[in-house]
Amino acid sequence: MTTGSAPRGRGRPRSEEAHRAILAAVVELLSEHGLGGLTIEAVAARAGVGKTTIYRRWETKNELVLEAMEQLRPPGPPPDTGSLLGDLGALVAVQRERLEASLLPRVIPRVLGESLEDPDLHAQIVERAVNPIRDILGEIVRRALDRGELREDLDVETMIDILHASPIYALLMARGAIDAVAGVPERVVPLLLEGVSSSSAGPKSARPRSSGSSRARRARSG
């Protein structure tokens, strides 16, 4: 299921079609105008429904926004490929396929930032859109622990923070383009498993030192 606009025939959509059209309209309008510029009137016009249709389903604008944001979580259980890297790669593949035509990856970071002025809404977005993804990552990490891929004293929450933050950073730098998350597990997981201290590098994995910091290299190339 994508969150793009559904094809509309003559007249107003009904039932499930109307529900999907409303949520798609919310995502589109949030992308265009942000949280502060979202109105029920605009959603109704974009979705091709009456305002009463919206109010029958959602009592407030915030509830409507929250349900639209909940679409970020993929349906079904987390992938189970038999390895940490395989599970994370499969999760990324699922999300890329689901959200390829969607504005959600671009909208959610924006809405999270704008909701800082409304602590209750921000907390609900975290609970209903962010934490479900963290729960999936937590299950994947704990399975890797059970398989013996990770050390027993691992700080699971910090591991989840890193695995969650890496694709989010990639999305932010790419202005929400979902293809930006491709390859993130393949870059991040080996780094975590091998460690970054010099003592973790064996003779074969040792690499020549880079000349200067990444910031200095960027400055020289600019």
C-alpha cells in the first residue's frame, strides 16, 4: 500500500476508498504546507470528500495526522532471514518498496520538528509512528542476540539508537528520498560488529590512514 493519491472516479469516494484518499491527502498537504498549514477543509477538498466524512472518522486534526503517520510501520512481523545484516537489509527493502511513491519519509521528520511546539502531539507521534519502528529493530537485535551474533552484555537500546538514526540521517540529507537508505545496513552493521578502535583491526583488515579529517578533506576539495 502506498500513500500517494488514489485514482478518483466521478463523485465522492466511499468507505475504504474515502479513508485511503483522506490519509493520502493529509500526507500530500503536510508535505506542501506543514503541520501549521494543514486544515480539515483542505484535506476534504484534496480527498474529494465532505468535512463531515472526516469528522465521522477523526474527532481532531491531530488524530488525523497521527493515523497518517502510523502508515510508516510495515505490516506483519519483522523479516527473519537468519542473520542481523540479512534482517536489516530485508526491512530496508520492504520499506523502499512500500514507500517508493510516498511522501511519508519526507513528511515525518518535518512533522516531528514542527510538533515540538505541541508536546502532547510530539509525544503521540513518537509513540505511534517512531516507536513501532524501534520495536521492529529491537526484535531484530534480540534475535541476533539469541543466535549468538552479538555479545551478551550489549546495550540493546543504544544499538537500536544507532540502527534507527543511520537511515534517518540518510533520509534527512536526501530530503526524504527513500533510495537514500539503500545500503545503509551493509555500511553500518559491519562497522558495529568489527568495532572502530585500532585494537579491533587485524593485520588483514588494517587500512592506510586517511590524510586529515573528513571536514578538512571537504574544505580542500571545495
